[in-house]
Amino acid sequence: MIHPDTELRFINDKIGHGVVATKFIPKGTITWVLDKLDRVFTPDQIRQMDKMYQEVMDKYTYRNPEGNYVFCWDNARFINHSANANCITTAYEFEIAIRDIQPGEELTDDYGYLNLDEPFEVVPEPGSNRNVVYPDDLLRYYPVWDEKLLNAFPNLLQVNQPLFHILNKTVQQKATSIARGEKKMDSILNCYYKNGTVIEGMDVSLRSPKIAYPY
């Protein structure tokens, strides 16, 4: 579930739609949680789908550490890529804002930690030399993402958290302990699917565009 103080907006012809903050979202805010309405599909289930459905799955899903495909039921599936993302996922099936997000600002993820099936080119951004996002980017950049998460986690208990109650009790306790400095944060590397491969039989022509446009 995406943070309630967001909405879907048309960004431009290249990007299409994106998720934009309607109110100030401070650093440390949980911006997305995997909830009970999100759907999880095995590679076998997708392999048996009609190509029309495969196209939707390819465009709007990410892959979890078990190699299954997660389809977000709400606007979360429209979150766009940025090499300078303002939201980062955790090892606990929720994302947090790693810096303040202003009203009217787009919420972004780095697709490098979404276990892509194949690499794709991205439009270069200021301050970044990453022109391609690779399926194994988690192995390259997890120390950077961990550092950003650790910097934001202490704010978790200091800001309004409309999504916190959706987390299961175990995750709530872990997140609270990490924010208080009582427990070590699990690395984002735990999100990595080690055996990532392209599904045999899936038409590569139905995959997401080779160009990802950051905001």
C-alpha cells in the first residue's frame, strides 16, 4: 500500500504517469508496505498466462527474494526509477523516505534492487554515471543503499506513520528496535534473488521499455 498523501499524476510524454506527494512526507516515513491485497505470482503461474497478461506482469511487477513476482494493487506500481531515488526498500517488505519529500515531488525507487529479469538503459541523471540498470545491481550498490537506510531509520519513530499499523507485529518490533539503535538493520542485500533468470517461453518483445525515464 502506497502512502495516503500521494496521488497518480501525468508527468510528461516520456515518463508517463508517476506517484506524487500531495503533502510533505518527512525523512524516515514509511512510504510503501507490502499488504494483504498485493498479489504474488510464481514464475510458473506467469509462464502459463496469456501474453496480454504477461505484458502487464512484466511492466508492473518486481521480483522478491524467492523469485516470485509481486503485483501491487494500488498506485505503488506506478513508482518510477531514479538513480537518486528518494525512497528505498528495506529487508522487511516496506520502503522508507531517505530524505524529505516535498509536496508536488515525485516518489521514486531505484529499480536496481527490484531483481529485474534483464538490463535496461536509463536516461542519465545529474550526478550519476549509471546508464544501465542491471539485474544484479544489488550486489554492487547495497552498501550505498544500506547507508542511506541507516541514516533515515532513526527518524522512523519521530514522524507520523500512517502505514505503520499495517506491518505485522514482528516487523513493527524489529523496525522500532532498529530505529532505537537496539538491533542491527538487516541489509537490503537480503532482497536479492540469487537465481534470477528470464522466464523461458515469455516473449521478450513484451518486456518493459528498454529506456527508463527518471523524473
